[in-house]
Amino acid sequence: MSSTIFKVNPNGEFYFAEGCYILELYNIPDDPDASIARARITPGMATQLHRLHGITERYTILEGSGIVEIDGLAAQPVGPGDMVMVTPASSQKITNTGDTDLIFLVVCTPRFVLEAYEEIETEPTL
């Protein structure tokens, strides 16, 4: 791969059944080392409890406030500027506790592939 610039379609956001909206910023098969997405959770909503096999996730909270639950750790409040690391196969869930959208970047290494995703809960929680 050579150096390049990728343009993001701001209208490409989609609802993921996990319980959040995703805008893929960078996720291509030609670069299996990493992917980057913007996640958005509406007020009062939470993602399903889930895990990713073989993928480390790093969240950078951009806007809003929430509670992160990660396998083996006490639930923690998060807000703008906070970073969260979720190691492979750790159960995880994030809840929007604020009155505005909770928006964060998700950097996955290696890149996110749907086959690595495992639902633990079946419905996003309110």
C-alpha cells in the first residue's frame, strides 16, 4: 500500500444492531492492521453486551457522557478526552448517561471484521 488520502462519506452512517450508529472512517481489506470508526449512541441507550475475538478496541470519547463496563473492571464514567482500551474477548458495553449523543472514535487492531463480533445480550438496553 502507498500513502494516500481517504475521503469519508458523512452520509454513510448506519445503525448497527448492537445499539449504536456507526460511520466507518477507515476499514479496508488492503490494510488489515487497523480500522477506525465513529460510534454514536443516543441518550438513554446502551450497546448490547458483546465481545470481539482477536481484536483490541480503543475508544476516544469526543462528546457526551457515559458508563463503560468491561469484563473484570468496575463500571466507569467516561467523557470527552477519555480513552478506553478493550482487550480481545473481553465483554463490553457502553451506556449513554447524558442528554446528548455520546460520540467516540473506535480504533480496532487488527481491523474490525463482523466475524469477530459475538453478541452476549440480544437486545440493546434502554
